[in-house]
Amino acid sequence: MGSRRAGEIALSHVGSGTVTEVEAETEHGRTVWSVKIRKNGTRYDVHVDRASGEITRSRTKTDDDHGDADDDSGRHGRHGRHHD
């Protein structure tokens, strides 16, 4: 799957917004697209499995938030807090 399709999947997951970045990454040995979306002052980081199109992680961060908030909406549940 390409980066454009990953962006579409991530936008569908979030509901709407603007894709600001799509980057290929490897997370826990799994290749994913990291899709960054902005919507109403909130930033979303959605990871989409490059082979299956499955959402593997979804995090949100508001402009006034100093930490990441994990969203437990991925099929495999929460992966814990991630600090970049």
C-alpha cells in the first residue's frame, strides 16, 4: 500500500482533518506509515500497517497539551506511552 492510501485510511479513522506528513517507519519490527493529521487544534499521529492497512496506533496531542494522550481505538489496544 502506498502513502496516499495510508493517508486516506488515517483520515477515515480520525474523521476529517488535514494530512501534514506521511512517513515510512518500522515499529516493533512491523513496517508502518506514520500519518500526521491536524484537526481543530489537535494533532493526530496514526500508524497504518503498510501491508494490511490496519491502524496499529493512534495518538492525539492538543496544541496546549505537553504530553501525548494515547487513544485506545486501535484493534490491538494501547501500546503505552511513547516519548520521542
